[in-house]
Amino acid sequence: MKALAAIGVLVFVSVSAHAQAQAPAAAPAPAQTAKPCEELKDEITKKLDAKGVKGYTLEIVAKDKDSEGKTVGTCDGGTKKIIYTKSAAPAETPAKEPPKP
């Protein structure tokens, strides 16, 4: 039984190693490329505006800085991140009733 288990492990390891050796060198994924922060921020802004999102801010900060908000992108080779924060909605004034005659 131990011999069978050992053979199974050896086959699995050799197949995995062979598959990795045969894999062609892939180009880096688009998320891993060093995109300039301002360019990425503009793209995110356009997407949010197209969806009709109002009252938000996008801030570019250092990757290791703690920030309030949600990280929506990384840029400059992963050294910075873009933080999305929802701005406080302005208080709506109640509609005035027309004066009664």
C-alpha cells in the first residue's frame, strides 16, 4: 500500500513539473503592468461617471498607507493605490408648499 501511494505521489509531482516546463513564458497580466496613476484614475472616473455615480472622491496614496475608503486600483508598478470614498450626500431641502389663497 505504501508503494502504491509513493508511486502516485511521484507521478503527480512529475506531471506537475512537466506541465510547468512546457508552459510558454506568458506576458504579465494587465493588472500587473506599471500603469501611471493619473491614467488609471481617469479611467476609473469615466467608468463611475458612466454609471451615474455622484458624490465620490478618488485619491492616490502610497501602497502601505492606511486610508479610509475602498481600494479600487493599484498603479505605478504596485507602489501606489487609488482609494474611493463616498462623499456625504447634501441634505435635501423639503419641497415648499404653494401658499394658500
